Amino acid sequence: MTLWLAVLAGGALGYVFERGDFCFHSTWRGVFARPAELSLFRAYLVILVVSTPVVQLMIALDVIDPFIPPFAWKATILGGLVFALGMVIASTCITGMFYKLGHGMLGMIVALAAWVVGDLVTYRGPLKGVRESLNENPITASDAGVEHVATVSSLLGPFGVVVLWGLAGLAVGFLGKSPGPRDARGKLLGWLPLGLATSAVLMVGWLLVRWHGFDYSFGTSGVPTQISHWIAGDEVGSMWIPLGLVSLIPGALLAAKRSDTLWVRGETGQRFAQLGVGGFLMGVGAGVAGGCNLGHAMVGVPLLSLGSISATLAMIVGIGVFSRIRGLG
């Protein structure tokens, strides 16, 4: 019965993403554009500033007991770069594929199908050995002789975490002072309400998933593989993440209907090809890195996971480099 909570959480996230057109690729493409478009970047900073202390407080008070993504640097960096290449080719991210399908972009069906293939190839197919090799021997930290997953806290200590959070807050304040004309949002949510609304959904998601008895709120990596095991009748554990992810689509559809932005349409042949190649690469990249723009950048970074932070930074650098190369082509 509590699995309906996953549908509720995923639907709420899809609703917010559609209302803000919140795509991770668009976020960083806007940063690297000239002149820059910083609305989505501002929203992402708000998420980090709001979510990080709340998540850390919930962990300290034992309200949640989350899985912390490990720091296998070869996997997170290489997987993040492959994922970024897929985003640049497809001009979207994985969560973008879901909420944009709910928005009416039927071409996302091709991207999602290719993502499924990429995920299966990486977890169950010929790239399985590569993924496992890259993820061997993750870097850990020692506390009183006990090994645990490496985090910013273990690297810098509590004072360092407070300093980083303060710097991020200052960055939000500075960027929020002078939005440019290209940052106008029209019918879309402004950067501040978008960041706050997304943070609220993410925080509620943590509480709901803990109530359900699971240890991670949102993600995409391994979801097609988990569903394939479920179809085969294998033991798969909690279906929270798959249900939450799929629920982004009806949530986005509801948002599009309510805001009168629903536009059902297809794509050109070239665009279908781009979505197919990009979706496949995102499936492979997320599989290798153990996470995506949602599982790492929005959920893992507030956990202060060095694995999530390194994967997110690799995605950001990759978007900047590959976008530049594509622009020169």
C-alpha cells in the first residue's frame, strides 16, 4: 500500500519539473551560453542550499538512514562524461525525457526506449564487466577504525561543510540580484519558486521513502534492469524508485493540462536519431556512474556523497565541452 506513496512523490516531482521546464542539460547549457541564461542554474543552487542542511539534519536525527553513493572515481567520472555526451546529443536529460513525454513530446518514447537498451546493456549485457571493473575498490573513509563511504563530511569535517553551504548561499544571493532579460520565465515557474518547490518535493520524498522502509528517494540508473528482473519473476526488492520515476509522466501531464501548455507532437527523422543515440548513451553513462542527473545531482549531492559530487561535476564539464564541440561542428 505504501508504494502508492512513490506514485504520489514521483507525480509531484513531474508536476514541478514540467511547470519549471527543469532539465539538467538546459540548466548547464544556459550557463555556458553567451549571453548566459541562469534561471535554471539559480534554481539548482537553491535546491542545494535548501536540501543539503535539511538532509544532513534528518540524517543526524536518524529521521532517514539513506544509502550513500560510493566514490568509485573512475566510474563516476567516465560515466558522467558519457552521460553528458548523451544529454548534448539528445538535448535533454533522463528526467527531461519523462516529463517532456507528459508534456506531449512523443519523440521522447524513442529516447526512453534507447535509454532502456543502454541500461540493460550496461547492467546485464556486454558492458556489465566494464561497469563492474570501473566500480571496484571505491574510496572509503575511516572513522574510529570503521570504514564507510567517503563524503564531504569525512573529508572536510563539519566546519568545512558549513563553510561550503555558506558559500553556496552567498552565490544564490549574488546571482539573484540581477536576473538578465534572457532569464524571463513567462508562464513557467520563476527560479526561486522552482528551486523551493523542487526542494520541498525532494524532502517530502525522503520522508515518504523512509516510511516505506527503503533507503533512497529518486533515481533512474538500473531501473530498466530492475523492471526486467521483476517481469522475469526474480526477487527485485523495493519497486519504489521505478514507480516514482514512471509517475513523472502523469504528473507532468497534469501540470501541462492545468497550465495549458500541453502540445502533442512528433519529431523529424534527424531528431529521432539524436534522441535514440543520446538516450542510449545516457543509459550507459548512468549505469556506469551508478546514477544520473536526478539520482546523483539532486539526491546524492545533498547527501554530500563524493561519488555523486564527482559524477555531477563530470556531467557539467562534459556538457560544456561537448556543447562547444557540437557548436563548432
